[in-house]
Amino acid sequence: MRAELLKPGVRPREVWAWAAFDFANSGYTTVVLTAVFNAYFVSVVAGDADWATFVWTCVIALSNAASLLAMPVIGAVADARAEKKKWLFAMTVLCIAATAGLAFAGPGTIVWASLMIVLSNLAYNVGETLNSAFLPEIAPESSLGKVSGWGWAFGYCGGLVTLGASLLVVTQGESFGLTFDQCVAGTMLITAFVFALASTPLFLWLKERSVPRVNAGSSTDSSGTITGAVAESFREVTRTLKALPRYRDFATLALCGFLYQCGVSVVITLSAVYASAVMGFETADTIFMVFLVNITAAIGAFLFGYVQDAIGHKRALAITLLVWLAMIVVACLAETRGMFWAAANLAGLAMGSSQSAGRAMVGVLAPKARLAEFYSFWNMALWVAAIVGPLSYGAVTWMTGNDHRMAIAVTGLFFAAALLALMPLNLDRGRRAAEAAD
């Protein structure tokens, strides 16, 4: 890792510690939301009822709605008191505990399983936002794409480790006398353990470089109240909304991110359900497929970080959106496992690169003194998408008698709209607006 790719005073181990958090939390999304627990919830916890997929999407929507309400408060306090790291630790502990709680889910435990998903996904969402806000503190603009790509690539390695251990439990558990339900519970405990272990370096080594705001004491000091923090946070949201005409390119990016994240959220939370319902995949098949897709995603995230800095963030994001559209077409037409595997690997290539590109572009378009605020707004747009996207998929399956092919076709419209929304974005103009604010 070359020093010129980092900001002055940033040590390489800090960057690795920051990237290790992506390694830590990617196991949660990969195992819980993508490969194992989503299909387990639909087929076992909800008994494979006609409404099961829709209920799963409602639970995901509720967790993201909770994130949408909580993050402005936490973002305001974290910015005002320069406590991103403190809040990140609290969210990490909550996500680990709730993920371990999923080990106690089983047939009919819809309320318990839903509660643990809401808590764990809320904590994951807030933690990912706070971690992203450290990126412009450790990397200069010229290498934001590379460093962001390192994080996403290392994150997919974390998904591979957690998935590999989970695959071993699912395929070999019965030979040790474990039931299928116990094997799934084991994957939840493995996910929680890897999260705890891999997130530790960040809290040991990464420095908090932001400074407290001088005028923040009225709502965030020891005598302040939660009500004051809530009021301040929503004043910041209002202030950000009012400022969008001055930061119109950031606003354009937020719209684009909302649209493509609608589609990405469907892939993350419903791919295993689609594979089971349409292609007849078993749990072990799905885990193995997601395992290999994570390799593709890690390669895509790492290489696209360099592509972003070479050809520009906007062009790189446009390419990934075209890849997403190609994936939708192949998935809709897939009649064989080979075709579906091709679609899955296209999704892997686009997954890390599209999310990495968006995170890096926020770093370019956000005023440096308001990073956590703008990253919070960006992630709020993504969380609204994580509500709208899965709910639209679930609603289509419910209204069409579980026609998952129709639902995935509707998902493709989000990626097409995102590509159209991206066209007017001007990074140079947006960068000048951010610099003028600073």
C-alpha cells in the first residue's frame, strides 16, 4: 500500500483496519440476507405460505425504515461530538447479538425471527454508514475509488470466509447428528463470531480525525436530551434538503443511487428465494453459488476501483448499470442452472463495483465539513430504496401467484431508470460546489 494513496498522517494499518470492517460485516449480508436465512424464513419459519415472500420483504422494509429514522439522529450526534467510532462500536455489538439471536429461530417463530432481523439489519445499516464516513478522512480524492474498492474487495473475502464455514456446517452437519434447523442455527453463530473477530482491528487502530463542532453543545453535551438530538438531526436533514439546489449533482447522484439500489436490494434479499422457487436450488446449492459469486464480486470491486480512477466515477458506474441490466435479462430467460449461474456472476461483477462507485462519488460531491451528514443523506436514499425495491418484488409475487420471473423483470426497470438519471450528473461542477462550501 503506497503512502501517496493515503492522506498525510494515515498509517497503512489504519486503512486495513477500516477495510477489515467491510470484511466483518459482509458475512452478515451474505449469509443472513442473501444465502441462508432469507430462504429459511420463507420455507421454514413461515412454512412456505403464499404470503411468505411478501412477509419477508415487509420485515426487510421495516428494518430499513427503522434505519431511516435512526440514522439522522445518530449522524447528528456523531458529527457534532466527533464520535463516529463510538457509535460504530455500539451498532456492531447490536448486530452481532441480534445475529446470534437468529440461531433460536425455527418453524413458526415469525415474531422472534422478524425482531432479530429488524435489530440486526438496523445496526448493520447504521454501522455501514458510519464506516463509510471514515473514507474521505483516510484517502485523498485522487484515490477514493481505489481505497473504496479495497474495502469492498476485502469485504467480499469476509463473505467468502463466513460462507465457506457455513457451507461446511450445512453439508457435513448431518453426519455429526445435527438437524437441518440446527445447521442453520450454526451458520448464524458463525456469522456473529466472524463479525466480532474481524471488526476488532478498526476499534484498536483507526483514529477519529473529525473534530467536535463548536456550536454543538446545546443538543449534544452531557446536559442535552435525546429530544434535543432528534430535533438537531432533523434540522440537519431539512438543511441538507434545502441545500440540494446548491449541490444539484449530489442530488442527482442520490436519485440515481436510490433507483439502482432498489434493484440491488432485491438481489441481496431475494436471490436465494428466487433460486429456490424458480431453479429448484437447495440450501447447499445456494450457499455454494453465492460463495463463487463472492469471488467474482471481490475481483469486480477491486479492479473497478482502479477503473473508476482511470476512466472516471460516472463512466464506471454507467458500465456497472449496463451489467446489471444484462443480469436481469439472463435471469429472466434462465431455464438451466448454467444460465442462472451466468446471471449470478454478472450480479457479482456489478454488485461491489456499483456500490463502491457510489460511495466514492459521495466523497467527491460532499463538503468536507459535512461528510457524515451527506453520507447519512446518501444512505437514507439507499435505505428508502431497500424498502421500495424488495416490497415491489414481494407485491408482484403476491399479486401474480408467486410469479418470480415477472418480479425480477419489474426489478430491471429500476436499473434502466438509474442509467437515465445518471446522464445529467457533472462531477467537476459538483466538486466545485463542494469546495466552495468548504
